[in-house]
Amino acid sequence: MADEWYGTFKSVLGEVNRLQFNAEDQARAFAVGDVEDVHDVALAINKAKFALDFTTRVRDKLLDAYRELSQMR
């Protein structure tokens, strides 16, 4: 079970990382004039922000659950 959870966690973090790099690449390309559609850039940035915010909230909930369980002992 731990291996399955670790694999899922690693996969999700990899996807969040990919979205962050994509947003950075899109913003850089827009800044140098390689991308003309600002909508695509804004969409990539918002996807990356949402993914990071969601991941942070899940992490916080997991830490809260861990602390609660450790206090029960």
C-alpha cells in the first residue's frame, strides 16, 4: 500500500512540476515575442497556480491528519 501511495504522490508532484515549467516556458516565450496569444499564456499560468495551490492544501490536510493521529497515541 505504501508503494502505491508513494507512486501516486510522485506522479502528482511530477505533473505539478511539469505545469510549473510549462507556465514558465509560455511566459518566457511571450516575453520574447514567440507566442502571440496571451490567453494561452494566462491559461498555462492559472493551471500551474491552481495545481500548486491544490497540492499545498492536500499537503496541509495530510499534515493535520498526521498531527491528530500522533496526539491520539
